[in-house]
Amino acid sequence: MTALAAPSTPPPGIAPACVSDPGSWCARVFSWTHSALLSRSADVLVGRALAIVLIVVLALVARLLLHRAIRRLVSGVGRGHTVLPAALRRHAPEGLREIAAPLVSERRVQRANTIGSVLRSISSLAVLVVAVSMVLAEFGLNLAPVLASAGIVGLAIGFGAQNLVRDFLSGMFMLLEDQYGVGDLVDAGSATGTVEAVGLRITTLRDVHGTVWHVRNGTIQRVGNKSQGYAVAVVDLPLAHNANIAHASEIAAEVAEEVARREEMAPRLLQPPHVLGVENVTMEGVTLRVTAKCLPGEQFAVQRALNAAITLAFDDAAVPRPFLGPPPPAADISPADPTPPTGTTDDPAAPPGDTSAGDPSPPSGPAPSTAGSQS
């Protein structure tokens, strides 16, 4: 009895048309599964899957190369030659320049690392957007409406969040230009204090009272950095108008030199203190100014030390100081007049309005006639 052999191929009615192409994925899948549904989708699924895998691999490689290039650029900046500010090179002693060079280099490395982190994030986002767009295109999705909608949404967000965009752009330029860093004493207009944190959107300051200020980078119109290069301690000494300015200047110069030789003050000063002379003349007195160039952030300690020492020296030398209190009341220096005013009387028994008592002058009127008596 002869056994019936199973047909090696399905009936031609259920075989898809792509089976006739022997090199296609459709023919291979149909020969493996004998499923018309899988074989008809084989070319699309396998072809698109391979394209998607290739896109993902290329995106990962591009991201890796970009991050490697950014890290190499950042490390090159960190290993570069340290250039001190011109003012610090001119005025600082050799030992101080050797100390300041590593600090400047560390500050530059920190800034470069921050910028490198931002650039790596931006590059990763750009690669991700491009890869997702290419994958969606492989699935046959029409990207024109999507891109148009994304443009409209981006425009609306740009108008609504323009302050946020301004903050981020200001933060980027602030980092690139090295306007200030953590630990610097800055005047940001709305707040003055020591920088505790620097971000792309917000800068955190702490003032002398301990208050923490969060300042948006987009609202900072100007920044005064008191911690770059060098600082100047300014001491204004009020004197009276009759003070001997030359003698007071000599005393201030001698005391300032003594303060500069102190152990706790000598490392803070870049140059010896200098008496500039009369700075201002007002109705209250004369202002004598003394300045001292010092390390950044040390100007306040130097100013307090100079002010205290010179003030004590002026008091010991009896240098007249201006009187800043309220003026004394005016004294009545008019001479005493013993003559009572008109309309008054020395007789307490006289009735009110009677001015005859105590009045030695004769009464007014015509003198009495004596002609009748003589006749």
C-alpha cells in the first residue's frame, strides 16, 4: 500500500505573490512557516528592523564620538598654560603668584567641566531627536505635519517662556566669559554677597546677614566681581577744618606701615598702604583717604584694621575731629535793660492800667498859668 506524500508546497491559491522571488525574505519565511501573513510582512519587518538597528547603532556611535571630542577639548583646556590676570602679574609678589597660579588653573578646570557637561547634554539631545525622526520615517510616518506642529508648539513655548530662555542663554554666556564663580564676592545689582552656586538659570548668593538670594541670570544687568585680580581697602578719616593735614597724614602713614608689618596683615597685602591725601571737604570737616592694595576678599579685614589703628593714633595725638552732633542751643547774649518797659509800674498797689504811680515824669498837657497870682 503506497503512502500519500504530503505536498511540499501549499496550494497556489494561498501562496503570496512574493514567493515567486527566491531571494526575498518573503520566500524564505514562507518556506519556513508556510504562513502567508508572515511571509507578506517579512520584507517590511526584517528590512525596517535592520534599518532601525542601523540607525540606533549610528546614533550611539555619533554620541560616543561627540562626547569623546568634548571631553578631549575640556581636558586640553584644563592642562593648558595658566595665565594670571595682568593686574596680579604686575603687582603681586613672586610667592603670591606661585600660590595664585594653581587656584586660577583649578577655577578654569571647573568652568571647563561645567561647559563640557552642558555641551554633552546638548549633543545627546540633538542625536536623540535626529535618531527618533529617522526611526519614525522608517515606519512610514509623515513627519511634515509633526514638524509643523512642533514648530508651532515651539513658537508658543518661546513666547510664553521667553524669560526662561533668556535665563539659560545668560547663564551660558556667563560661564563662557567667566564673569564669576563659586566663592566670589559679587554685586549683582539686586543682591550682593558670596556666590554659593552657579547654574544655567539661577545664581545663588549669600549676603553678610546670612540671607540666601536666588537671582535669575536673565535679570542680571551688570555684575561687579570683588574677587578677581586684586582688591583695594579704602579708609576715609574725617578731620576738623582746623586740623593740621600734614601732621595727620604723617601719623596715618606711620600707623599704616605698622599695621602692614603685622603677621596677620602682611600676607593679605599686595602693596604697602598709601596716604592719598584730602579726598573731600564739606561743611562738617575734611576727609583724609588711605588705600591699600590687597588680596581679593581681604579688603574688609584690612580696612577694619587700618581704621581702628589710625583712629586710636589720632586720639592719642589729639588730632581734632569734626563735631557731628546737633549744634548747641543759642545763648541770649543781649545786655540787661534795668528800665522797665513802657506801660509797667513798680507799685504793686497801683490798679491795672494806672501808669501814674512810679512815673516821675510830669503829666502831659499845658502848664498852669501864673499870671493871675502875680497880678
